[in-house]
Amino acid sequence: MVAACVLRGKRFVPARSRLVPGPLRNPPRPLNVRVRNRNHTPAVTERRHDIDALRVIAFALLILYHVGMVYVHDWGFHIKSPHQWEWLQWPMVAANRWRMELIFLLSGIALGLSRSATRPVRMAGRRSRMLLVPLLFGMFAIVPVQAWVEARSAGVFDGGFFPFLVRYWQLRPWPDGNFAGAEFGVTWNHLWYLAYLWAYTVLLAALLPAIRAIASRFPGPSVPRLPGGAGAIGAIGLLLIPAAWFWAVLYWLEPLFGDTKELVGDWAQHAQYLPVFLFGFVAARRQAVWRALVAMRNAALVLAMVGLSGYLFLRVLGRVLSPADIDALADWNWRAISDATHAMYAWNALIAILGHAAVHLDRPFRWLPYANRAVYPWYILHQSLIIPIAFVLIPLGLPGAVEASLVLAGTIAGCALIHHFMVLPIPVVRPLFGVSVPPGPAVVPAN
């Protein structure tokens, strides 16, 4: 996850105040009625449109990111175009430092808002059906085309897709170098998120009574402004302490465990994703937390920009400084400094995104219900469209911009057509793509 540039021994790794809420300003109104206060905090009886919208945006960014992986210079992927651009690394690095954390954070919030959030057994059972069925279906029906293209591109398999599929379904290990995960016989590739989310959900269901008991002792921070004193202490707790945890994970755990996406033993990634997932679950129905997020959204944005600037600055130094210039620098722990800027950027970006979304996106967009139901089908399908479309287009020798545009357009068209004409109309197909009956409005009670 963290890129490192080693230059003559120096590494540049760009690579509360307890306020008990008083009575509501306005009495509760029926569901789906707009209720909003001066502080822009999500209203008590509203559907959380901001969370739904962020979920759509986060997965759309994921699709765009994976298209970029085909064309970004010097980053490994299942297929690479001869058209590779180094400049793509900069926006992709900026997004990569928080994109999956945001998705797990939103997953925790969505689970916290769900009707099963207070019933651990029901929650574990329902989420197991919604996550494991698409995961297994995807591994055996959707992902194999990615493995086939990767094996063909590597020159280790020269047969057609269906002979490959028959061999793949035998669940026997493949020789090294066939495709990512070949040693296991099958692979989940981009669907690793479903496996991790299922594991976190089951763990949460087991710990839910203890989490509830702890959360009941802490009503949560409510920081309407940051003038100093107790409000500043609450801000530090929300903006900086989690960032310090991120730093510890990056500095100590990541070098030890790396980023494997194998679930078992992927401790560095669990140490990042699981806490944000749990934070989202606990914060989902706590009005005090949302007031704090809205109040601190601009402060978090400033801290995120400072962290990003420092992080990218160190990446640039690692590329442009000569060995003599490196030797002239102070003998500091540059990796610790880079990891600190990375952590400050990543966590505060999440806070800024949640706070600004609560202000600007909490409205019933007409496109939102349909788009929200499309998230899982598009997520499951997209990479198995990106890779074979690129595989077909690359030999044509098209200009890079044309090729990349066609890969993106083909992926969007394929996801849209399959979702609308094959997933939604066929009841037996919907569970295979994580689509269920549209839920009722989620309510955020006062806390």
C-alpha cells in the first residue's frame, strides 16, 4: 500500500465535552418529510440520502480506479495496456489512500442504520446471505474470465475460455504464474471486499452486546464550533487520535504483513478497515457524532489537504533529488514522517467527506434509489468487463486515449445493460448480485 523509494539509505515513502442533547427544535414529522436544522445535521426522521449518495459515488470511483489500473505506469494489474501514463499515479495515489476505507466506513454506517442492527443473529444471517451468495457466485461465474485473460496475457495458457473454465471449476491449484490466486485453484480478485465485509459483520454480531454497553457510557462528542477548551479537545479526539492509529498501522504493521487480500493473516489491512467499519456502525444513529462531523468538516478538509501536500511532496523528493542531495538532508526518520502525512490525510479526508456530504448530499435525488440498488451488481460485474474489453482492444493498436475511453464506455454500458435487463427483471438472479427487496426508509433517532 505504501510505495517506497530508497535513496542512499533514506526512504521517502510517498508511497469532549459531554453535552447531553436537549429537545429537538422541531417535533418529529412523518417519514420522508424534510426536516433540517441550522447546523445541517441529518434530521431525525430522514432517510440518509447522503450515505446512499456517497455509496454510489464511492463505487463509481472504484470502477474508474480499476480502469485506470490498466493504464497507470509501473503498477501491477491483471492486464496492462502498452499505453501507460506516469501522471496517472498522482490522482490515483490521492484517491487510493482513503477509497477502500471510505467503502468500509459507509458499509458500517449502512449496517448501523439497518433494521437488523439491534438483532445480532438476524443481522449475521441476513448479511451472510447478501454477501456470501454473491461472493461464491462471483468467484465461480464472474471472476473466471479475469483469470483466463491474465493467464493468456502471461502466455501460460493458450486455450479458449471454456476449456479454462472447466479446469478452473475442478478447484485444483494451478502452476505458478497463471493468474493471481492460482495457487488456491480459484480466486476472488476484486470481490475480496465481500469476504472481508462478511467477516467483519459476523465479528460485529458476536461483539454487539459489548459494543452497545460501551457506547451507552459515551453519548459521543458534540462540537458545534472549535473555539478552544473542551470543544478543541473533542476535535483533537475525532480528527487526530484515529489518524495516530492509522500511522501506527502504516509504520509498524504494514511492513510486517503487507497487503495480501487473503483474509487470513492480512493483519495490516484488518487494522485499518475493521476500526472504520466499527466506527461507522456505532456512529450511524448517534446525532451527537453527526453534529461533530458537520461542525468539523472544514477543519478536517484543511488537515487532509496539509497531509496530502506533505505526502506528495515527499514522493516528489524521492524522485527528483540526486544522491548528493539526499546525503545532505538531515538524518531523520523519513518513513515515519511520510506515514504520518499519509495517515493525517487519509483519516481527515474521511471526516471531511462525511461532513460535507451531510450538508450537500442529504436530499432525495431522483436517480438515487435506482443507482443505490445498482451498486452491488455494478461492483460485481465491472472488473470482469474491464479486463476482457481491454484484452480485445489492446491488439487493435488504437491511440491510448481512444482505447481507454472505449474500455470505460464498454464497462459502463455492460454493467448498465446486464443490471437493467438481466438482474432486476429476474427474481432468481437478484440474490446472486446482492439485490434484495428495496428496504424501508432508515431512520436516525435522537441520541
